[in-house]
Amino acid sequence: MIAIVTILLAFPLGFFLRSHLAANLAYAIAYLWAFVFQGLYLTRMWVGGDDSAFPKDPDTIPVGYGLVCCAIFAVGFGLVALGHRVASRRRSRMPAVA
């Protein structure tokens, strides 16, 4: 879920929003909504007996899940920055409208 949100929204937000801060904030809000939704979904599956995302032992911390989520979050900010850079270069090459 969070990977889909990152792929679909990060670059376009960086490209279409002129403010880099606004693009980062919009991406962070969309990512965090998807993260909560995904966490709820995976927790419901875990309670039902599926242990593919979380370990069976409730005392262990799912470090791998956290690292993957952080990596996806960082890649999303990189895509926002890339979209912002591509858009600013494109705007600077366009002739000024009189």
C-alpha cells in the first residue's frame, strides 16, 4: 500500500507543486495515511493468524518491516525532489509569456 502511494504520488507532487515544502508535506500526509491503513490491515491479518508480515512471538519487534517502511518513505522524498528538479529545469527552459 505504501509503495503504491509512493509510486503514484511522490514524483507528480514534486513536479506539479511549485513549493518544495508543500510537495513534501503533501507526500508525507498521503504516505502516513497509507501507513496507518496498511498497519491496521496487517494487524487484523496477524490477529487472524497470518504471520507473514509480523512474527508470531508478540515480544519480538518486526525490525525488517520498519526498515522497509523507512526506506520506502526516503525513496518517496527522493522522488519528490526529483520531480521538483525536473519541473524547475523545464520551467527555466520555457520562454517567458508576454
